[in-house]
Amino acid sequence: MRIIGGKYRGQRLFVPPGVNIRPTRERVREAIFNILTQGGEKFGNRNCVERAKVLDGFSGTGAMGLEAISRGAARVTAVDNNKVALMCCRKNIEYLEEKKNIDTILADCLNPGLTNQSHSLIFLDPPYGLNLLQPAIEAFTNNGWIGTNAIIVLEMSNTEKNPELNNFTILDQRKYGKTKILFLENHY
């Protein structure tokens, strides 16, 4: 697995063998970041990554947050409740020498605790089939993690139903094999 674009393009990332982590495939990650960086009318014709404060929930290896930093995000907060995954994420952060721009938090994404640091770009990629997206979005929103007009990128199995969320608008929806990606905007 490697970084697809930006200043760290081509840099390989560590993925621990034998651990139940499902990193976002490179092709899907590339498509997500192309959509976010090229903006388009649905996204207000803006690059949603540059200078963004990013939340990488269910971060695993940290690939989404590291890709965002590589493409100009200002800061990333990676949250995961799996100690092995978070150690892997920290190893990748150290390898790219980005400790000053990326925070890692060992926490449950369904109960992340309060923060006064809202984020403008959010990636949520929980294990498939467990219906964790809706409660995770609600928990992050209710605890101050998701800023007004933030862009939220959800990754799920294409067999899963879209979460039912008030105060969020679906901007775009894409399918890549067995993966479905939803792009939302928060109006809360």
C-alpha cells in the first residue's frame, strides 16, 4: 500500500500482517481524493483537502489521513480503538515525519469524548456490515468533532443501506466493486 498523490506520492505504508485491518484500496482512495481535490459544483468548486482539519475515524493504518496530509491538509486527527492498528498508524506517521501535524487518539468512534476542535473533512471507514456509520456520525457530531459545512466521506459495503441522518446532505455517491462511497455535507 502506498500514498497515491501529493508530496509523499509513491511512499509505501506499513500494514501489519495478520491483523484484521481493511485499508481502503488504492484505486478507491485515488478516486475519493480526485473528487475532493477537484471540487466541482457539488463541492462549491473548491479543493476540500487543502488546509483542511481532517478527522480520520476508524483510521486503521492511517492511509486516508496521510493521503490528506500529502495533498495539503493542515492537520489530521486519527481515531481508532484498535491498539495494533493505532501503533501501525503511528509507525506510518513517524516514517513520513509528520508527528507535528497528526494526532492519534485511542478511542471508540462511537464514544469519542468531547472536543473543542471541529474538523472540516471527515473520513469514516468502519468494519463492513456492523452498521457503525450512523452511530459514529452522531457521536462525532454530538461531541463537537464535525464542523458546520464539513464534508464527510463514508466508506461502506455496497450492500449496506445509507445511514439516515438529519442535517446532512448527500453530495455524491459512488460504487467501486464491493465498496460504496458517500460524500455528505453537514448542515448542523
